[in-house]
Amino acid sequence: MVKKNTASAKKILRKHSKKLIAFLFLISMTITPVIAQNYSQQNAFQLTSQATKLYQLRKWQEAAESWQKAADIFASQEDKLNQAMALSNLSPTYQQQGKWQEAKIAIEESISILETQPNSNEKQLLLSQSLDVQGKLQQEIGQYQNALETWQKARGL
């Protein structure tokens, strides 16, 4: 009786093995990107935490690298608000190093991303913070009138 059931099972397995393999392949293709995306997002948030600590320790270069990596991961996931947040934090990190052009590019990219997003409380808060960072940068490089206008714009949100 056992041999008959085993033979029957083997016959069924052979008959449907290609379908089973194709099914398992499809499942793995569906699950793997989700797992990878969750891992990447978790990794991005770990990088933001690491960048904050490095900034507080005045390790500007390492902090900038972490902020940039986090921004890149968020961008690859099309997580625009977190990408903008990372770029907004990257700008003052560059400012601490005297990298004014890099700081300007990072904050302008942050603001540009935020201006294309639908209105939400989170977007408004991030945009206000980014404009504040931009105003501080403008002040640092001697663009006082631009800084005042940027801060007025931030306060008007």
C-alpha cells in the first residue's frame, strides 16, 4: 500500500513538477523585491540615524556620505518626502565643510522635490524646514536679502 502511494505521488510530482517550479519561481520573484525594498528602507532609516549621530560628533564627511546614501535609497524607492528630508539635512552637513555649491545643490533639490508633492502636513513641515536651511545657507554666503525673502516664504507656509 505504501509503495503504491509513493509511486502515485512520484508520478503526480513528475507530471506537475514544471508547473510547481514555475509557481515557486513566480512566488520568489514577487516576494524578493518586497523583502529587498523593506530591507533597503530599513537601511535608509538606519543611515539617517547614523548621519545624525555623525553630525553631532562633527564628523562632517562621514555624515554627508550617510545622508547621500539614504537620499539615494529613498530616491530608488520613490519615497520623495524622505528623499527631500535627507537632502535637506545633507545641505547643512556640506555647509559645515565649507562646500557651498554642494550645499546649494542639495537644498535646491530638496525644495524642488517637495514643491512637486501633494499637500500634506508632512510636506509643509519639510518644506518649511528646507526653506529655513536654504535661508541659513544664503546668509552664510552673504546673500542677506535672499535669506530674508526665503525665511518670509517659510513663515508663510
